[in-house]
Amino acid sequence: MAERILLACAALLLSLVVGLALFWHPEPPERVLPKAAGGGGGDFTLQSAAGPVSLSDYKGKVVLLYFGYTYCPDICPTSLVATAAGLKQLSADEQARVAMIFISVDPERDTPARLKEYVEFFHPNIVGVTGSAESLADIARRYGAFYAKQSVATAGGGYVVDHSADTYVIGADGKLVGKIAHATPPEQVAGEIRKHLQK
């Protein structure tokens, strides 16, 4: 009898967790932009598998900027899946006016070739880039992003990189105009992009 009650409680708890995961989409909090000269952000040049990529290459487009790394076990894939699903909700004309840059904060392991393979798995409009530790630190500081290498207890002396999970939105004029919070549902991602496409 006690076993049945325990199983019923476990099933109820599991149902509640699954229900919350499927149906609860809280409104993401308003994201505060970093306070820096010129409103934060700014141009940069990093390396992709196809050669140098600058933010200014995308002037006239809305650009989504994400700091992460390909060995990320959960946050990056979750963010990229939601963002890619949001991009797919846009019309072909809208998609042509949007780009996404995935900046790897793990230059030791993420080569441009690895980044290309990784980001194209999620969406063809995503470009993977990386650079020197110094340039990455400078760009992250200007955008208000953070990341920190953390050792993990493995035989090979592995590590993970803790990092911020916001997606930064750069307007068609090249200026930082907003952020999209981690785990924002795809329809809200599409709505946020459209808001900036209309400006």
C-alpha cells in the first residue's frame, strides 16, 4: 500500500514538472544594457572558417550575438535551438535581413572549422567565430558578457566555461539595442527580432 502511494506521488510530481516545462513560459525580464561609452558594444573582427568576420560586415541587418562554446553541455544548445526556432518563424524576406554570430569563448578547443560545423547544425544563418584570448575578453567586456574557465575533476584535467546566456541584439545601424534572455520561447524570439526589423 505504501509503495502504491509513493508511486502515485512520484507520478504526480513528474506530471507537474513536465507540465511546467511544456506550458509555463514566463515573460522574460527586461534586460539592462551595459553602461559603456556609446551605449555598449561596438565593432569587432574575429575569425570564422571562411576568414575574418566583422560586425560591420552586417550593417543594415539585425544581428544576434551569442557568447558560448561548442563543448557547452546544456546552455548553448538550449539557447541555439530556441533562437533557431525563432528564426524559422520569420518569413524568407525577414530572415534575409537577420544574421547571428556565435562567439566562442573557448579558443583553446574551438577552431573555426569546428565552430562552422557546430553552428550550421542549428541554423544556416549562424556564423561561428573566435579569436585571441585578449580580443575575446575585450569584446565580452564591451557587451557586458562574462565567462570564466572552471576546472572539473576528470582524469584528463578537463574544464568547462561558465558564461552569460543572453543573446545580444544589434540594430541595423550596428548599435547594441537589446538582449534576449536565455530560455525565451521561439515565438518571443521572433517577436523581438521583428520589433527591431521594423525600426
